[in-house]
Amino acid sequence: MRADDALAHEITVIHLASKGAYRVPQMHAELRRMGGRVNRKRVALVMRHHGIAGVTRRRCRSLTRSDKQMRPAPDPTALSRTRSAWSLT
């Protein structure tokens, strides 16, 4: 459709201006700010169809620091079982 192609062009321009950071909610809000009346689901459909995806620039931060010199804990499922413990008699 011509309308989808025009919308895809606008989305591509906004996507490049945002350095690829905008995802569907931000893209929808930017299109609304520019005066366009477009549904969020349609924006998502056009972005998915044209391979446009935003990126998350947040870094994952680990709060746990493991001690490399510690031994791993013993495996609780590897208990020593005798043959009589499993027999039915």
C-alpha cells in the first residue's frame, strides 16, 4: 500500500535521526508529535515488516560478585544411595 510505504519512509527518517534507539512506543509518540494520526499496532506492523527495530542502550549490571577461588557447593541430587534403599522388599 502507498500509505504503508509513506509511513515506512517517515519511520525510517525518524529511526535514523534517533540513531536507531526508538522502539515502537517512542516511534508512535514521535509520529503523534509530528501531527500524524496512526495506530500503535500499525506502527509496529510496518516496523516489523521493514526490519526496523530499536535498541536498548542500557547496560546489564550484575550485583553479585562471585569468588573465583571458592569451591562449588556439593550437588544435593548426587547423594550416595544404597541398593537396598531402592528395592521394594
